Amino acid sequence: MRHGYVYILFNKQNGTLYVGVTSNLTKRVYEHKNHLVEGFTDKYNVDKLGYYEVFDDITSAIAREKQIKGGSRNKKLALIESINPNWHDLYNDII
């Protein structure tokens, strides 16, 4: 069974946010950090992992991603601060 992950990246505390979903969190964040993916995160230098959730399957992760994206910016900030009040880049915690 493949796990799914929902994650929130940021560029600086209270800065630009990006919500994504993946089946391989370490690889995906690495790609963002090294600007291997053209687009929003590359353009705005959004490359710090602030929050993530793990799911038993990718379908559940996709549903959660949609829920988070549909929420307000304040709710996204609250999610980050619920597990990461100092806004550390959590990437080293997952590798």
C-alpha cells in the first residue's frame, strides 16, 4: 500500500504558502528545494517544509489537500503553527 502526504511549504514566516500532495514526501520536497519543478514554488522560492500529514492512501491525501486548499489562509497558518510554532524547515526531520 502506498502512503499519501499533504504538505505545506513556505518561503518565510507568514510569507507565501503552497499546499501540495504526493506519494513520496522526501523526494517531492527535495525537488522543490532544488528548483527542479518549474512553476509557483520555483517562481516564489517556496521551499521550506512547514507542515505535513501522512495518510494510508493517496486518495485520502488528495481529499485532505482539497480541504486545506479550500480553507482560509489563517487556517493554513494555524496548521503550520500547530506542529511548528517556530517555523523551522521540517525537511531535515523527514530525511
